[in-house]
Amino acid sequence: MACHALRSPAAAAALRPLPLPRLRRVPRLRRATVPQPCVRVSHTLCALTPQGAALLAPLALCSLAGNALERHTPVGRALSAPVATMLCGAILASAGFQPPSDALRALQSILVYASTPMLLFGANISRLIRGAGPLLPTFAAGALGTFVGAAVGVSLFAEPLTRAMPVAEVGSLASALSAKNIGGGFNFVAVCDATGIGALAVALGLAADNLAALIYFPLNGWLAGPPSTSTANELASAGWTSSPSSPTGEDFSTAGELTSVLAVSLGIVYVVQVVIGAGGNTAAAAAGITVILATLFPSLLSPLERAGNTLGRVLLGLFFASAGVAGGRIVTNDPGALAAVGALLLVIYAFHGLFTAISAHVCRLSRLDAAIVSNAGIGGPATAAALASSKRAPDPAPGILLGTLGNATATFLALGATPLLSKLV
């Protein structure tokens, strides 16, 4: 009877174990990550602490030395202040100055981000094209030759280049070097940031470009011939159009102008980074927005052009010094990799010179005009102005405007050519 009671459904239900309460699944904690812009800002803030003076002070001294060499020595005038500054940085690195690579790269990015809008306040495309005069077709031909040389160089030296750096970075580095030799140093870094080139490839490119500059600029000055004897009337009859608002070599900017320049530049960078979320394309996007504003609303930005050039050159002076330090490491540590990038750069220079010479002959430009066009692409507005002044050119404005046009367009042209160059590896 008892056994029968235990077998009943009610008894079985009573003896069934009570269900355990369901436990809520606790989400797995993920490792915290810090966004890359925050990492760069933290490195830069560290550079502004008293300990960071050990990084900034030597770079500032290199920039000061580069400007002094340009002003007071024939060699410095032949090289230009940026190249002399990079050379001083390379010498400093060879002497044992070895700052952390991540902090140096972060500082370089911040300097380029801030200086990019400053240097493009006068980049009114319509004004630049009008002011460049008859030199514009030859400048365009030289830029085309630069890209053709990059394509040929990547095809010829693909094997040694892939031994020196990852395969994915070879085409990007060739594109960045093309941007450097159509625009300027900040175009190089903008392309590097946008394509994600590693620190090793960046340092290799800058080191090779530094060494090439030591050969190019004296050769360019020699090919320009003796100082010009043309008069202003002869120049005007040849088709020059000089603009009274063209940038000059003298800068007398007030504190208010410099503050306005800094506020507008950092405001553009903020919009690009935070509002648009450009990420690695910050420099390129900032350049694009600045060029559009300068072209559509020249009355707003043109009053800041002089002060922007002044403050922008100060920041780029620190950048060129840091580039020399980074490049000096590579020269001493990996000469084989440097030789591979140097060979690529040699082909780029050769095709640039070939296309420039052919176009100059077709357009019937003088040796001095052809040299100024080439210098505006390889060196930029400052070196083109220095060459024009040393050769007593009646009007240095067209060369300066061509260099500014290169600054405004080189980043976008190089980013457009990057996929093609990468396929050639």
C-alpha cells in the first residue's frame, strides 16, 4: 500500500527536485581600448610637460639652425631652410638623440594637422591658375612625370622594396613621395596618414628625400643658369600676370592675426576629426575643406594668408627637424633599405626632370623659368622664391603660386594614384 502511494503522480511530483533559479548571463568584460586620436593627443600632451622639453627643445634648435644656415651661408641658401633643418636633425640623431618613436610620430601628426590649413589659406585655385601664367603647363607636365617615374620605379625595384618594407606599403610610399615632390612635406605626411604607412617606411622615405635634396637643389641652381637680365616690361610682354596679393618673403604678423590663424586652423581640424570623423584622412580632409573655403570665400581667408604662412612654417620647422631625426636613424641602421628607396626616388626625379624639360622646350621657356617650375614642385613655394631671388628673376610670384598650387592639389592626386601604384608591386 505504501509503495503504491509512492508511485502515485502526486507523490512523484512532490519528490521531484525543485528547479534552480535561472542565473542571468553576465556579459564578458572586454579589454578597454583607447581611440588612436586620444593616444596621439596623450603623447603630445606628454611632450608639453617639463619632461617633454627634452623632445621639443632639440627640434626647435634644429629649426633655428636650419633658418640661420639659409640666411647666412651659401650652402644653406642652396639647400633651403627645410632641407638644412632636416640635415641638422639627422646629425643630431647620429650623435645619439633617440626620442621614443611613438611620441615622435604622434608629434609629427599633430604638427601636420595644425599646419595644413594654415598653409592653404591663400589656396584660391582660380587665382593660383591665373597667377601662374605660362609656367602652368610645364608644372603640370612635371607633376605627370613624377607619377610616371613612381610607376616605373615601383616596377623596376619591386623586389628590393618589398624586402625593405611590407608589400602593402610600397605603392603607398611611392605615392607619398610623389606628393612630396609635387607639393611639400605636409602632403607627404597627409598621404602617409591616409594610407596607413608604418613608421619605418615613413622614415625611409624622408631619409632618402633628404639625401636626394642635397644633390637636387645645387644641381637645379646650376641648371637655372646665370642671374636673369630680363626687365619687368619684357616679362609682362611674355604673358606674366603678377598679383599684388601674392605672398612675399617678409612676414610682419600681429599677435591677433596669429591667434586668429591658430583658432581657424584648429577649428577646421576639430570639424574634420570630431564632426566628420575623418580618422586617418584628417590632414587630407582638412586640406580639402580649406581649399574649398579659400576658393569660394577668398575674402574670409585671404587676410589670414600671411600670418598663416608664418605660423605654419614655424610648425613645419619642428616637423622637418623631427623628420631629420627619424631619417638619421635609418641611415645608420638600415643602409640597404635606404638604397632601395633612394633608387625609387632617383627614377621619380629623372622622369620629373625629363617631362619638365620637354614641356619647357615646347612652351619655349627659358632655363631659369624651367628651373623655377621644377623647384616649385620638388621644393615648394619657399625654395622657388629663394631660387627666383638668387637669380634676380623680375617677379618671383609665379613660382610661389605654382608651389602653393602643388600644396593644394598634391595630396588628392597622390591618393588617387595609390591604387594603381599598389597594383604594380
